Amino acid sequence: VFHSFGGGTGSGFASLLLERLSVDYGKKSKLGFSIYPAPQVATAIVEPYNAVLYTHTTLEHCDCAFLVDNQAIYDIAKENLSIERPTYTNLNRLIAQIISSITASLRFDGALNVDLNEFQTNLVPYPRIHFPLATYAPLVSAERAYH
């Protein structure tokens, strides 16, 4: 499930959706990619409240949740990629690249190919601690890549 912690639809509807999926498909692994709100790119004043309320639902109904900090993505786009004022398109492309690299072993055949159960087993030490850290490197701007 891809959603945002801060928005009304991202936190409210996703909360209901995850709860229903948990009830209907309790034994299936649920993998979530969540965008955590940031003050620099906030669109609503209630984003922090929505994030706090939705965190409980994620703890209960999601088996493995990758959090993407919107502020960190904004800072990376601004400082590492030399974008003066990053747009939602810039941030979304960076997030898509990160998620693509995380799920590559799930999508393609090969020696490192794993299914969701093995993915969750390797990344989640305890059921309540199911927020693995996503990293991606190197991040350099196009100008610096061709020095």
C-alpha cells in the first residue's frame, strides 16, 4: 500500500483499507510504503495530527512499513541534487527510485529473489518493530555526475 501519513485520504482511507485487508486477508503479508509529513512541503495544517493518529493503525495492521521522510527527501533534492526549489515531481521521482530499488528482488528473477514472507522475515526482527530503514546511494546531480 502506497500512501501518505499526513493527508486525510492518505491516512484516513488507508487506515480503513489496511484494517479491512487485515480482517479479510489476515495471513497475507502487508507491505507499506508511507510518506511521513514535513513542514517544508506541508499542504495542510493538520498533517502532524493525522500522522500521529495513523501511526497506531500502521502498528496494528501492517507487517512491514517503509517510512520515507518528506523533509529528508526535500533536503536531499535541494542539497545533493542541486535543485533550488524541489517540486512534487522531483520528490516523487526520487521516492519512486528508492522504492524501485527496495522491491527489485521481489520483481525480478535471480539469485537474490525473495518473496514477501522472506522479505519480512529478514527485515523485521520483532512484530512491533516493523519499520526498516531505507537507504539509497549515491545521489549526485547530473552536472556533478559528468565532471
